[in-house]
Amino acid sequence: MAKPKKSEKLFLEGIFSLGKALQQKLQGLSVGQLIPLIRRQLRMSQRALARRAVTQQSSIVRIESGRLDPNISTLKKIADAMECDVVVTIVPRSSLKATLEAQAKKKAQQKIRYLHGTMSLEDQAPNQKLLKVLFDEEVQSLLDSSGSELWNE
């Protein structure tokens, strides 16, 4: 797999930054909790929202109470009925670099553990200093690779 372009990295960093800011602003509000906040600001009843969204009022009640998670198409109809847009994005829990490094360390640890085990069976167990050097080299090798080995289980 080709290395990602710098422009792609910058683009994603911008999206992720905005996504994180949005997450913080929402303070854990669910979509079901956000709908009535918007609806009330628009002075719209559940009945009017349901009519405009071409759905049942009971669905609006269940969504707003958290008893029903709407699918994307229903959510889009509800948002359209309130003159809003639905934005769906992916926001990483940590930086992509940190995720890559963690995965490389996990894979390197597996490989070094296997090497240590096979060498121990032959009474040739390497010392801890050598294992650390091998581990660091393997991590760097994985980070420098195309990525396919990094994610193969």
C-alpha cells in the first residue's frame, strides 16, 4: 500500500480537529436528546415534526426519549423537517500516528515473544537488552513498511 500523501494527512487532521471540537460541544448529547432541543427552539411540536418528516409521532417520541435509535434515512428526514443537515464523520480516539505506533508495538511484541520462545526451547534465550533492541528495530521496520503486515492478524 502506498504511503499517504501529506495533503491527505492535513485534510484528515482538520476534519478530526473539528470532530473533536464538536464532540466536546455536544457534551455527550445523543441525537435523540439534540432533536427536541432544536425542535423547541423552532417552536415545533412533535406532531408537526412528524408530519413534516413523513413519519409517525410515536417514532419521534421514542427517538427523543432514547428508546429508539433512528437509522440514517429517518434521521435525515427529521433533520430536513427542521431545516438541518446530518453530518456523519469518523473521529479517532487518538491520533492516527499513535494508533499506528500502538499496532506496530503490538505486532513487534508478538514476533519477539515468538522468537524468545523458540530460542528458549533451544537453550539460547537472548538477554533483555538484545530483546529490547530487536523489539525497537521491529517496530521501526513495521512503521516503515507498506502497512499490510502491520494489520494482518
